[in-house]
Amino acid sequence: RHIKGFDFENPILQPIRNGALKAQLPRIVGKIEPYNEDHWAAKEWRMAQDMSRVPVKYTVPGPTTIIGTTHNEYYSNDEELSKDLIKVINKQILGLVNAGSMEGPNSSRT
């Protein structure tokens, strides 16, 4: 909900998971881009971490997950959509790294 291009107010009922179920999916109705230059993922993680005595894990959905759980009405193909999603997701991941939420592969937090 921090990203332009999504319509959460007018979802569409669509089969997902290879037809295993139907779900009300948000629609992609415009170009995917951030509303601003804010690192909202890092802020959410920091708020949760400040309330916890143990390390908090923050889940960032990837482009494939987002594409599989939305209804695209704007982009002509998944590759174009994926490129714009990756730009937004990468910015948030870098914000999480800079906030200290991610450590190297030998970390005891992984």
C-alpha cells in the first residue's frame, strides 16, 4: 500500500495457485513506483524491533509472489511489471540493510 499503481479498493475475484482457489486480488492499474523516497520497510521493521526483545524478521515479497497475487491491468507482460517491482523492492531492501535489519550469511540471526 506504499506503492503507486495498485488498486486495493476495487479487487477482482480471480483463480490463483493453478486454480486451487479463488481470491479477491488487488488490481495493478498504473505504473509501479514508490509514492515517495521513504524507506517504509525499514521504518516498519525498526518499530517492530523496538517492541521486541528478540530479533524480528521482516518479510519482503518478491516480484513473482506479487505478480501471482495481483491482477495486472496495466503492463503488457510480466517482464515489464517485474522490472518495475524489482526497482521498488530493491530500494526497500537497501533501506532494511542500512537500518541494520540484515546481517551477513554467517550471522546468528539467520
